[in-house]
Amino acid sequence: MLAVLLVHALAALVAPLCVRVLGRNAFYPLALVPLGSLGWVIAHWGTTVRTHTQWAPQISMDIDLRFDSLAAVMCVLVLGIGALILAYCGRYFERDEARLGVFAAELMGFAGAMFGLVTSDNMLLLYVFWEITTVLSFLLVGHYAERAVSRRAAIQALLVTGAGGLAMLVGIVILGTRYGSFLLSDLLATTPPAGTAVSVGIVLVLIGAISKSAIVPLHFWLPGAMAAPTPVSAYLHAAAMVKAGVYLVARLAPAFAQTTPWHVLLLPLGVATMLLAGWRAIQVHDLKLVLAFGTVSQLGLLITMMAIGTPDAALAAITLLVAHALFKASLFMVVGIIDHGAGTRDLRRLSGLGRRAPWLCAVAVIAAFSMAGLPPLLGFVGKESALSALWSTEVVSTQAKVALLAGVAVGSAFTMAYSIRFVWGAFGVTANPERVVTWHAPGPLLLGPPAVLAVAGLAAGLDTHAVDRWLRPYATSLPGVLDTHLALWHGFTGPLALTVLIVAAGLALFLIRGRIGEPAHPRLGNADRNYDAALRAMDRLSLRITGTVQSGSLPASQAAILGTLIVLPTILLALGTRTGVELRLWDSPLQAAIGGIMISMALAATVLRNRLASVLVVGVTGYGCGVIFALHGAPDLALTQFLVETLTLVIFVLVLRAFPAEIAEDQATAFKVRRALLAIGVGVTVAVLAAFATAARRSEPIWQAIPDAAYRIGGGKNAVNVLLVDIRAWDTLGEISVLVVAATGVASLVFRSRRFGSAPRAADSPHYDPDAVSWLPAARLVDRRERSMVLQITTRLIFPTIMVLSVYFFFSGHNAPGGGFAGGLIAGLALTLRYLAGGRYELGEALPVDAGHLLGAGLTLAAGTATASLLLGAPPLSSAIVEVTLPVLGHIKLVTALFFDLGVYLVVVGLALDVLRSLGARLDKELV
């Protein structure tokens, strides 16, 4: 199963290249990926396969996959129909289609994500795949990004399904906490614990399911998503993504179908969805909208049957699930062919296509008859099984059973009506003077995929014994006895009589279709307009809240934040249980002296009017903190503090060049008593909280176990560096990501129009003289009045030494003070020295590389270390130790965390280069 996921991920990565080389024909080799994966599914049909890969066991985020009977059915639909959709794309799109490579990659990624979703045993992993399908659906629906309707539909689908997904995540956390496990297999094997928490959890999970499967009142996003290309509609909105909610209900039904909120929530919403969407399908005139509302209606039926929770209802539901995927994907592809050949999907403008395209008409008739539930197609078998299961169920009251039967019967009559309307409107002969008379016949490669699905629905209906054998294992997993079987003929029964009434009512609705128009002002309201109204209301509310809490005054905002920091912890500390505090002011007089210097410098910063002097005295407080670290036996922290403080001072100085040296008289402010009191209050509060927090510790401090864990787990003696690159490497990965974002943001603000590029080199200057003598390549371009010969000579001599020191700190950091962060900071200071000595062109001579490339390479290398660990069967970002003995070099011990540290090194160097390039070289050019 992991191989299937990895193959789809790799196919998604290479899809743009394939499309660039082969054009639209690339879809055919890409279709072999899900087709080959389908072979694996068929080979393991009837077996249960489990895969466990450790990822982050402390937070229950392991990769647990489980392939069983329900997953097998879903995988056949996802992979089999996915392969046909890809083949259909090979002729659906024109040769010059824009962004076709990206579209192919997104479609391949979606197929892999759906496979991961239906095979996930870990609910947290299921949620990850769930949201991946949400994001990819957003991208696929918005493929025609230049169209406003596509952008709106994509955002609408993202907001609705994304919000439902967040609710589902909360429900998953509640259920996993209550059960003590996040594995679906554990939930299904355990009797649900009683309590409100479980009920709330299951309701939240079901909210995610109904949002994904477009159940009322969250149904409106699916018709809007018809702005997507037809292959997307045929795959995501007929066979795959919208089935995710149905799948989740089916997966949880064996354990939760008899819980209190299950029937109360799902049964009314399922029937209401079937009726409302079926009625709307009779009113609209766009063929895709007819199928879209029909899909919503059928999803309501599927949710209703899955929610019953009996084996008979489960067998009917899984049969309807397969039938719906076959006929609805086929019909969507038929609509795409009609749109291509006739140039329209409007039922009022189509006429006579049945005679011009008889094979296309035959495919559409077979699929539509299966949708209508007519024999001998699989749709009829599923519908008869559904009516029979409802007829005989005993898990609901008699009144509820009658209501369910009536609702499903009326909804099926609507299905019958819009199925006939689809076939007649698309292929019949009408007398409309505005009808379309042009037609471009489809080729066999375009007609083949929908024909395969339509014929599959017919073959499955004729061979119900085989279908029953394939689908029965899931139905038997529900509690109870499976009393029925799939067949075309069960004799003269009550459900058969009901079917006759449904057919008659559907025909009658079709005959009076002209009287069923779309009302200008729907009595039940328009869900799409309600969605817009909700967004406007949230916008207004956010503006009011923002206007209230953010007055536009920075001092006021800071005062509110700092005031909360003082008041809230103080109240909690006063009301809570406190322990005694023992304070030791200092261990040596030297610490007291340094502390006094830091306090005096902090006070001086508040009264100095020279900007540079203020920055320098603030820097002294930072250096003092580094000395305190060193005195407490933390040389690694002290080294990092010194380097960060030095680089920060340089950045401040670079920025302050654009400001006047002194604060002007009209900008100077008098002493503010309230601000001083606020500052003192914050300092005292933080110090008191730190003292009480330290005194409240009752367990053994973790620092006592860190040195041993660093050497035993991470293979290094420098506990700080091992923490950064191994034990807490996820934190470091997040921090360097922030550094990349910050560097990009600063450079983007400074450069405005052109963000990327390396620093200018000396040869780029019109005043460059290659024959002039200079200690530094670009120093000859510096004005003589600003040129320092001593600084140039010193830089020329010590720059290589500093870079060697940077590399030394990088390699020694695992066992001694240093590491990638410290090494990168030293390299950044070396670049700063070259810039100060030789000017902005010297920066390009020192490192003629795009800073963005360094940042990207560092982040990729660090993230790639996590992936490499996973591929080797180890937890992500875990270290492996390799020891070898080489000639001359001797015994070498290599820890793979070194590569992660190299990523950190490159990110820090890239950050320094980006800052110097933007706040240094670019600002120099602006100030000239």
C-alpha cells in the first residue's frame, strides 16, 4: 500500500514533464499508474492487509494502513475509474490547453490521496488525506482560474468542505481520547463507551462527512463545482471525493449506527437531500447541473441507506455506491462529449443527437437507465435491495419506516423523471427554432471510457451472483444477520409493487416537466445566496471586532497586550496554589556586576536621543546575557548569543543609515510615567512567574536526562546541538521555515518589483577597471574618501580564516560548541565584513549566488532528511550513525543529522546574504 502511495506521488511529480514532452497523449501512460495499482487491489481481494510505519508515535501519528472489504470496493472505484478518466482526458483537452501539466499532476495526486484516505486505519492520517483531497479539489475546480465563476466555485468548495473537515478533526480527537486509540480497527472492535463526549465526537465527525458528500444544508457547493472541467466532475464529483463522506459513514456504521445521534442526524438529512436535489434536477436546463443535482440526490440516498446500520441496508448501500459511480461518471463524460461536439449543454438548444451519434446515445441510455433504476442494470438491483431493506428493517419505529419508504420512493420518482429528461433533452428531437444543428462526432478514444463504465453497469446487473459475492463481506461486518442477496428477480413483492409506482410517478413527472419551472424566489430559500449572506455577515463582524480591538495606535495595542500579560497571570497566581520560593541572587560577584551593567544599559536606551547609541547600548544587554550563559556553563548558548547579537547590530546599523542620526525635537517625547510603570510591571511579572514556576516543579528536571539521551539517541556530546537537529528537530524545521519566510518578506519589501537574483558583481559597474590594483575585487569602486586601506587588508587576510572557522564550527557542533546555526552566523559575519570593506559590489564577489537558492536548498535539505528517514523505515528526522575506518583519516563517526544541520547552515547563510543584499546593497543604490 505504501508503494501505491509513493508511485502516485512520483507520477504526480513527473506528470508536468510528461505533458511537456508528449502533450495531451501523456495521459495514457499516466493512466497506467492507477491501472497497475488496481492490479494490486484485485490480487489482494478478499484478504486483509495491514501496514504499520512509525512516524511520530508520541502524538499517535503513525502511518497505519488497512486494506479490507470496504477499502477494496472503494479502491476499485478510485483507481479503475481514475484510469478511465485519465484516458478520457487524453482526447477531451485540446492540444494547446493551458496548465495541462499541472492539471495532470493534481489529478494523479488526487487519486493517490483518495487511495490513502480509504486505506487509512489511523484516523489522524485519514484526516491528513481528507484535507489533501480538499486542497486538490480546490485546485482542480479552479483550473480555469481566469474565470470568475471557477474561482468562486473553488473557494466555496474549499470553505465548506474545509470547515467540515476541521469539525471532523475535533471529533476525531475526542473519539481517540475516549477510546485510548486513534485506530479505526480498535474503534470498530470495541463497544462505544457511554457519555456525552462520544456523542459529541461522532456528531462532529458526521458533520465532516455530510460536508464532503454535499448533504443538506451543506449541499450547495457541489452544483457550483460544475465550473470545473468535465473530467473533474466525472471523477471527483461522481466517483471519488463526494464518496469520501459516504465511505466514512460506512466505515463507522458497524460501531456507531445504534448510537443516539446517528439516526437522528443522518436519516432526516439524507431523505431531505434526496427530495430537494431531485426536485431541483427537474428544473435546471444545463446537462451538468442536472447530473450535479442528481448526484446530490443520490448521495442523500446513499447516506440514508448507510445510516440504517443493518446488514441488508449495508449490502444495498454498497451496491448503490458502485452503481452510482459507474453510471454517473459515464454520464458526466457523455456531457463532456456533447459539449465538445455541439458547443452547448443547454437542454433547450439540443436536438437530434440520437440520430447523429447513435453510439453515444446508446451509452447514455444504458447509464441513464441504471440511474433511473430500471432492469437489468445494476442501478435497479441496488434500488430494489434498498427498498427491500427499508421494508423489512426493525431498527426504527414503524412511523419512521413509513416516512423513510415514502421519502425514498418520492426521491426515486424524481430520479426517474430527470433520467428520462436527460436522455430526451440531449438526444431527442425538438422543434425549438434555436436548437443547435452542428455536431462534431467523437473519436473512439473519447467515447471508449464512458462506454466501458456503462457496459460495466449492465454486466454487473446481469451477473448479480458475482457482485453479491464481492460486496457481501462488508455487509456481514455489521451486527445482525444478512437475510437477503442481490438478484434481478425476487418474485412479486411489496418493494416490486413500489417500484412500479415509482416508474409511473416518474413518467408522470417527466410529462408535466414544462409546468415545473425554477421559481424566481424559492420558498425554502436559496442556499447559494445564504452562503453569500453568511460570508458578508462574517466580514462585517470581523471589521467591527478589528475596529474595536485595533484602534490604529501601536502604543495602545502594545499596552493592551502587555496589560493582559500582567493582569491575567497575576490573578491566577494569587488565586492558585503556590509553593515557597527560594531565591539566590548570584553565584559570584561577577554575575552581579554584569547584571548591573545590563540594567544600566537598558535604562540608558530609554533616554538616549542618538539612534545608533541606543542600538549599541541595547546590544550591550544582549552581550551581557551571553556572558551570563558562559558563566553558567553553557558555552554553546553563549556563542550563539554573541553571534546573533553581532549580526543584529549590523542589521540595525544598515537600516539606521536611512534615518537621521538624532531624534528630532518635534519627535521627542517626554517621560511617560504610565509607560514606565507598564514596563516595570511586565518585568516584575515575568520574573515572579519564572520563580514560582521553577519552585513548583516536583518531578525530576528533564535537563538531567538530556546529556545521556543526546549521546545515546543522537550520537553527540553537545546536548544543545543534538536537541536542535535530532530530539527536537521538528521545532528547528519550523524555525528555519520562519527564517526563510522572514528573509523573503524583507527582500520582497525592499526590492518591490524583482525579488530574486544575486548581489551585483564588480564587473556589473560601469566604472569597473580590471587593471586597477586593489586588495579586494570591488574595493576599487569605493570612493577614496570612504575607502579604508587597513580594513581592506585586514578583510583580505582574515576572511578565509573566518570561513574556515565557520566550517569548523559546523562540523564540530555535534560534540563541541558550534553547529549549523553558529557556523552559518559566522559565515554571515564574514560576508558582512566583505561588504563593509568593499561596498555593495564586494558582496557579489564574495558569494555570487542567489540568496533565494541558498534558502530553498537549505529548507529542502532539512525537510528531505525527514523524508529520507521515513523511507529507511525510521521515524522522520531521526538520526542514523555510520562508523567507518579510512586510510589517513582514521576512524570516522558520521551522524545523518549532519545533513539536517547543513540545511540549517545554508538557511542562515542565505538569510544573512538576503539581508545584506536588500538592506545593504539595495539600500546603497537607493541612497546614492
